[in-house]
Amino acid sequence: MNFRTKLLIILLAISLIPLTTISFILVGGSYTEIKSKAEEGLMNFVEAKANYYEDKLHHLRVSIDGMAEHIKTMWGKGTYYNESYIWISPNGTGYEKFKDDMKNFEFIQPEFETKLYTEKEVNLIFLGLENGVCFLSDPRVVEKMRREIKHFDHRERIWYQLAKVKNETVWSPLYIDVNTGELVTTISTPIYINGEFVGVLGADILLETLKNDILDIKFANQGYPLLVGRDGKIFVHPQYTAAGKKWNESFEEENIFNMSGLAKIGEEVKNGSIGLEVIGLNKEKYYACYYPINEINGSLLFLLPEKAVTAGINKAVRDTMVIIFAIFIGVVFVAYLFSTTLTEPVQKLQKATREIAEGNLDYIVEVKGKDEFAELAKDFNKMVEELKLSRMALKESEEKYRGVFEESTDVIYISTEDGRLIDINKAAEKLFGYTREELLEMNVENLYADKEDRDRFKREIARKGFVKDYEVKLRRKDGKIMDCLISSSMIKKNGRVFYQGIIRDVTQIKEARRQLDMYNSLLRHDISNRNQITLGCLELLKDGKMEEEQKKLVEKAYEHLLHSQQLLQKLSIINKVGEKKIKEINLKETFRQSIERYSYLLEEKGINVKVDVKVECVLADELLENVFSNIIENAILHSECKNIEIKACEDDGEVVITIKDDGKGIPEDIANKIFEWGVKGKGSKGSGFGLHLVKKIVEGYGGEIILKDYRNGTTFEIKLRKC
């Protein structure tokens, strides 16, 4: 062996040892770094998907809750039904017993059709009532039950019982659908009408829909997702099928606590943790990524074979080792270049997932080549585009609400039960004098002039669930006290209570009303005093010696002035309507006073009054005597009657009062508008608003007055609340 050969061998040996060591270090480091970044990207990917599913499922909950609120609002207003869409549990008979409930079909069915059009994932919508009536969105299902099933009771189904027992919107476990025979889950919510439970509203989503349309998650076109509850039960599994079971047979979900490999992460899922672990499953290693989805009280669990991530890395390492031994001098450069080539697409994916996690959905991963990383980048970009479309739809909806929220001239707010403001619009800055930032750091209790008003507000809204035009005094930043009206509703979400409402400043309106009342009072008092003086003077003139023509003029002036004085008295009564508190009034005593007031006229005209009052007491105030006096006076002065008959009796929890005369009646054109302002008979010297005043007083008591007969004499019927 010559020197050149020995030198070559020595140089090769000297080069081989350090280069091999360096190469192994670089390759090993690259392997660890690439794997770590791939795992981080996988976790970010699962997190993004979980948040998307959270929004999607929550949207379905909001949709079904909104439909339930609409049904509550419209309940009892329907006028027709279609039996093709209605099943009577348990055997489809007895429709004639439930006609009133079935008439709700008129507004229920259009709501079903709207939701089926907007919520593409929903297969069937139904409303099952506690009395056995069940409305369905598809008449073919009703036909199938009549033809094949024959005995079906929705009240025994899991979706009905869960919503009824838990008294909230719930997702049911999987069960066999009576219509399709496939596995299905139902989101259902209880319906209460006037505080009474009447049934459950539900919407079906087929398992296949969940797997194909919602849970379509893939990583590098591999892996499969599971939806797992906090109790470990697998809610959605790609291998679940009905397996030929009938609709009335139970379906047992698998539990990860009972499954080798998955039991390792059971406690993490149970606690709602976030993480990634490598587990053994079916004699292979899998990445198990889990992220909580609170909407279903569970987690998204994504299982991906470990080799889906490591296969490409291992192949690259083997190729690199061949290059190392084949080309000693270029081994370091080749190893470094190769590791860089390997890590670059993963780094891009890692950067992309961070951008998306921060809300930048316009970020696109550049796709180069046709390898596995290129395919992964394409899948990633496709996923981002779907998320972007979903986010845009949500943003449009939020912007519409925000526009109404910010442009309102009234204050709109959302607060917690303990008084912390979550959001408030710009109108609040103008009303209270604080900046929005200052308001969000305040407790709303500090805006009340009297903090006891805040406690009363909370008690009232807790009792009714809402308040409307609640009067309260609030304080501005400069200390000025304002009269305000609050309309608010109570919202319960995730075990917490929130208030959402509107505040309106009515300080100027109340001040204007106070001034108007003062001016009216002064005006009436001033005119009344002058009228009294003038009436006294005219009385003196009437008693003096005057020519016949002069006497007629004085009597005419006296008559008009007396009418003016009566008009002022009626205006005074109008202003008192609603001011006095409702209390117990002795009905017999009130009639006695009214009849006594006109006793001289009754005697003069020879009119007989018959009173038959069988009720002692009604809920009214002192103005009730004016109601009876007005009707009796009209009968005396205008009806030409000889008899007036007054009756009062109790009927169905109310006091029914009739005042009837046997006079000439009322012309039809006047009878049709007898209670309107200014309506009076031909030749009447009255003001024309006596009966308008009577109607206003009676309705102020929560009662009702009608003209029951105007052809055979005149009969008025008054209904009042009994004591």
C-alpha cells in the first residue's frame, strides 16, 4: 500500500468519525424538532376544530331555544290544524279530544319548515306535548307510525325524559330513530306555558350527518374523531351503526374507561383537560389529542396513527444516512439541507396554526411539490377556508346586532347579577356623563340614587323573569338625579345570571307632566273661582226687576256659565283618574249617594228607581259614584223614561252591574260611538264627554263597560272586580 492510499485511508477515517458524529447529531436533532413541531401543529389543528364544533353545536342550541321562545309567544293563537303532521300517543287515536292544542299547528309548522331550511344538519323537528299530542315536521313519519309502528309514545323516549327531568336544553345519547332506523341524537328543550310544563321541543341529527357533515376532521387525510362525554361515554364513533336493531331497542355507547389504551386518558377527558398523548390502540401507537367542547359537556378526541407523522421523518433519516456514507465530504451539508427541507413545511404549518389561533383567517400556507407535506398543506388551507366562511357568517350576524346596539338613542346594557357591566352602548356616555371605559369598571349599584331601588329591581326581575318600564332614579357623574324607565330581562347561562335591558331617560317628560298638572290645577281653580263669583252676580240679577227680554238673556248666561262650571268639574275628575288607589268600595252605599243626588229631579219627572244589589263590595275608588251618577243623569234628562232599574250580581268571579231605563233609546249612529270624546245627542246641551269619562274610569279599575241595548230603552252593563 503506497502513501497516497494510506493518506487517503487516514483522511477518510479522520473525516468519517467527526462527520458521522455530526451527521447523527444533526439528524437526531432534526428528528426530535420536526416531531415536536408536528405534534404542536396537530394540537393547534384539533383546538381550532374543537372551537369550530363548539360554535356549530352552540348555534344549534341557540336556534332550538329561539324556536321554543317563538312557540311560547304564539301558543294558543292558532286557528287550524292538519292531522297529517300530528300523532296522538300512544296509538294514534283520539284526535277529537285535542283540537284546541292541535290548532297550534298553524304557527308551529312554518317554524319547523324555516328551521329545516336554515339548519341543514337537522333531519326532523318535533314538539311532543305532555297530553300525548306530537307535532312532526314530516307527514311521512306520521304515516309510517300509523301504518307500521301503530304504538309509539314520545313521552317514553330518552330525548323527552331528559329535557323534562333536567329542565333545560340537552343533547340526548344515541338511540335508534323510529323513522330511518338509524342512530340519531336529539337536542331538546322543555316548553313551559304560563309557568306550566306542556311538553318538549326536539330536533334530530343523524349520526351519519354528524360524522360526514360536521365531524369531517382529518390530518394528512388520516385519523378519526370521537365525541366523548365527561362520563367517558363515546357520543360519536365512526364505527357506530344501528346493527339491525329496532327503534324500540336500546343502543349501548362504548366507554373509554372500558377500552384498552383509551382508558389511559379517561381522567383527562373527564376533567375537561387539554392535551396530547401517545397511546397503544389495536396494537399500534396513536396520537390522542383531546380538547373540551362545553356545549356537549365533553371533549373532541382525535386519534391519529403515530406513523402518519413519523413515517415521512423516518424515510428522510434513512435517505440521509445513505447520503452520509456515500458522500463523506458533503454529508454535513446534505444532512443540514435535508433537515431544513424537512422542517420548513412543518414550520410553515406551525406558523399558520398560530396565525389562525390569533384570529388571522386570511393566512394561507404556501403549497410546494406533491409530497405528503404538500397534501397536508392543501388540507390545512381547505380547513382554514371553511373556518373563515363560518366566522364571516357569525361576524355578519354580530355586526347587525352591534349596529342596532351602538346606534340606539336609549341605553342598552348587559350586566351580571352582582352589578358588573359586561357591555354598554354609546348612549350611556351621554346619559350618565361617564366614558364607556369608566362605566365598564363600575358597579351599576353606584348609578342608583337610592341603592334600595337596585335591591327592589333584583327582587322584581327574579320573581317575573323581566321588568317593563320599571321607574327608578339614577345619578349622573355630575351628581344630577334623573327619572328613568328600565325594561330588562333575566338570562341564565352556564349556571350564571345576566341582565339585558334598556334604560330610557324620562326626566324631561315627567317634569313637563308635573308643570302641566300644576298649570291645569291653577287654571281650573282660577276659572272656577271666577265662575262662582259670576254665578252669584247672575243670581242677584235674576232676583231683581228686569224686562222679560233682559231676564231671558240673564238666564241664558246663567245656564251657559253653570254648564262651564260642570265642565270644569268633569275635567277635574279626568285628571284624578288613575291617581287614587284601588280599594274596597261599598256598592249599595255608592248607588244610594248617586240616586240621592238626583232625587229632586226624579220626583219632579215622576221617575221610579228600582234597585236590586246582591253584592256588597267591588274594587274601585271614590270616582265610581261619578260613573253611576253620569248614567242616571243621562237617563233622567234625555231618555224620557218612567222607570230606571239597577241590578248587581256576581258572575264567574266578576261583579256584573246593569243600569236600564224604559225610555226612547239612542239613535244607532250615536250608539255605535257613544263612548267617544265629544259624542252627544241632537239638541243636547252637554259637553259630549261624560260617557267617555265613565269608560276611562271603569277601565282604570281593570273593568269593562258596554252599551248592551239601545233600541228598547237603554241598558248599560258594567263589569268590575269583586273584593
